[in-house]
Amino acid sequence: MKLQETIKKDLVSAMKARDEEKKAALRVILGEFGRSDTKELSDDEVVKVLRKLMKSEKEVLEKKGAERDSEFLKIIESYLPGMASEEEIIAWINEHIDFSRFKNKMQAMGSIMKHFGSMADGDTVKQILQKL
């Protein structure tokens, strides 16, 4: 089942369970999906929307000086795929990337991000490359 369908079904479940917080969060997420040009989004597109929502929520919480963790963030995170750890990224880089092919290490970032996709944060990969 696609991620978008899962979120829609979870909204119905939240409505039946009268879980107001989850229902509100899922409605915000589905509203963001409605802003796209297509009705059906791929899982990668859904993950991008979720990450964008997370980033904006964290910025709002930071400006308010509130806790860095909210129920809304927890709900969004429950739909995101597991992130690759730094150790996994470093192991893959050591095994698959030949830095002699690049003028500088940062040029390898495209290959790395292509492999990991939404499972790796670009900032994390950048920091790892700077350390190597």
C-alpha cells in the first residue's frame, strides 16, 4: 500500500477513534498533498512533503521557544522511512565511492544521495564528507 493511501486510511481510523490531535495532523498533511499538481503522489513525493512539514513545524517551535518535540512532529515521523545512520553511510561510501574520480569530495554527494534517497539527510552526508 502506498504511503498516501495509508495516511488516508489512518485519518478515517482517527476519526472513528475520536483522536482529535491525530485527525488534525493528518488533515494538515493531506491538505499539503492537495497542493500538488497530481492527485496520486509517489512515496518519494509524500516523504518530501512530510519532511517539508517537519522542517516548518520545527522552525515554528523554535521561534516560539517551545519544546522541540510536539505531537504533530511525532505523527509525521511515524510515516517517514527509517533514516540511515552515519555508520551505514560511511560504510557505503568506503565501499562504493572512489574519490580519485572527483576533483573534490563534495562532488560525490550526488552519487551518495542517489543511492540513499530519502533515507539520508543531505546535511548529514555533507558533514560526513567534510570529515573524511
